[in-house]
Amino acid sequence: MNFTDLINLSLEQAVEKLGDPSPKVFNLMYERFPELNKYRKENPQWEDYMMQEIMMNLMQYAEDPETAKVTLRDMSAHHDLIGVPNRIFSGMYNALYDVYSDTFYGPHRDDMVSAWQSSIQGINSCIVGING
């Protein structure tokens, strides 16, 4: 299996075991970053938008890391402008991994973990590298 196949398989397994994993991811995010609650109060739809963007970035990174890095740099600048620190932006990817990795199983489990860890490390280093 190639990198993209491993990410896709892991996403399928997460949905199979959790249904919509978004509530678990955001519960973890609110626990880790309570300051995000203001966004929930201002716009309850922000979670759907953020999950969609984060998942698209993850898939883009799996398929074409260099293009994804450009997108991530743009998103980092946007988050910086709206007052969302990079530790929270990168924290979303960490929360995804923490929720999703518990659902991985089967003969490709170790490869899925490795693919996610590699992706998260690459994504986070790009985000952190933008604004320190």
C-alpha cells in the first residue's frame, strides 16, 4: 500500500468504529485548548468548516506534500491574523491522530500509524516553522 492508500484505509477504519469522529476530536480540542470555546459560541458551524479543511490538508499532504505545505503556510498566516496561535492549529492535527489512531487495526496497522506520524510531523513542522 502506498502512503495515500494507508491514510484512506485509516480514515475508513475510524469512521467504521466511531461514526462521525468530529465530536470526539473537538471534545479533545476544547479540553486541550479551552480558549476555543469562544469560537463555538460565536459560530457553531466553525467545527464543520475546520474539520473539512483539516481533513483536506491531511489528504493533500499524503498525496503531494510540497503543495500541501503552501496551503498550510497560507492557513497559518490566516490563523495568525484571526488570533489563533499555531500551537492550536497544529494541535488539531495532533487531536485527529490521538482520536483516529485508536481505531487502526489489521495487517497494515503499523504502517498506518507510521504514515500518520510522518504526516503529522511534516504538517506540524510546516506550521510551527511559519511563526515560530
